[in-house]
Amino acid sequence: MENQTPLALAAVPPQVTPFDPSLLLWSHTLPAGSAWSGVIRRGNTMRFTDTHGRGNVSILFYNAANPSERYNMPDTLKAQHTAYLTKGHVCYSDMGRVLCSVADDSCGWHDTVGGTTQAQDVLLRHGEARFGSHRNNMHRNGQDNIQVELEKWGMDKRDVVANLNLFSKLSTDSSGALHFQTDHRAPGQYIDLRCEMDVLVVLSTTPHPFDPNPIYAPEEIELSVWRSGTASANDICRLHCPENARGFINTERHYL
């Protein structure tokens, strides 16, 4: 096991291990507006790529062995003194453990507060498009997509918590109102989420609820998974702040 002393770890300069195609386990295209869930094992990294630069991924994380432990947005933000996630940050569970860490990121800002779309929101903004008439081009929403996936794992809407939105950025004005930044996105942006625990990942590729596009136009996302190993003693996420060093210790002790 790695040195668990935060002061000793802090003396080592941060490093990031780049993606190595030779270690690829599998890859998959997440269709536009779709839902997906699966268990990603500890020591594997997920790379999400926004191929066209207009995508959004509403995503949640759960301890695969005990899904009552899940991603906690408030603890994630306050522990790292941030309002968004990017390289060097981690996603905390409600047990103070690190579910996954942002090992690399070309986007720079992933929204933590915007939530996900609801059926009524999509209906009011984009109109009705049912499966019977539109087939796979039907209008889906993030809430229902995530709930459907959770039911496959014995959970329900009570288990839907505040989610993370990959590739989306919200800013605030002087009055505190939130605004979606359309110029933030670009084709080919990626984020690497390294699993520090066995993680049940639940996601929806539906549009961000603050996206001003009047046309319902979700985009596909590329997902690649490779065997990366967990955070090293000199990892950028571990060294980001003292709270993260303690979070990694809690996580590693869980697997002793």
C-alpha cells in the first residue's frame, strides 16, 4: 500500500499518467439521448470524449458493493473549495471516500449544480415526441433515463441524487442567475475519470437543462475504459489539497 502520510505525499511533485491505448479494455459509443449503466472496477479509467463538441453527460456514481454509498455533491465541492470539477479534483462519496478522480481533462469545467432534465421541462421547451411516432428520435429526459438504469440495479427515484454534468459550464451574473456557456464546448474535448473504488456508473446523454438550444439535439459521446491503476503517491488528485490526501487514505483502508 502507498505511503499514507499526507505530509510526506505533499513533498512529491504532482504527475498525471497519460492514456495508453495498449491498456484499452473496451470502448463504446453512447448514442445521443441514451441511458447507460455499468460497474467499472477499481484501477480502471473511463475516458469520455465529446466528439462533436455539443454533448452533455449527466452522470452519477455509487459504490458497486453497497449502492447506499453514493456521490455526494456538497461534500465534493466544499472539501475541494470549488464549484466545478476539472483535472486534480475527485468525486467524494457520502462516506468520505474517493469514488473516482479526474486524472486528466481537456475541457476545464464540468458542471456540478445544474441538475438534469425533467420530462416536463423537455415537453415545454421542445414539444412532444413519443416513441410511437419518432422511434429512436423520441425526446428523452435525464431524470427518467437515470431512473430506468437505477431500477436495473434494484434502486428507484429515491436514489437519484445531485448529478455531475460532463462538458457543460454554468456561470453566474451579478444577481446570482445561472447562465449556460455555449462557447465553452469544443469538438474532441475529453475527461478521464479514474475509479478509486468499484463504481456503479449511471448516466444519461441528454442535453443539459440550461442549454438554450430550442431544438432537441443531444449528441453521442465516446466512452473508453482502460487499466490505469489507482492514484499513486505523487498523483495530482491526491496532492490537490489536504482533504483529498485524507480521502484517499479512507478509500485505501476500505480495501485492506
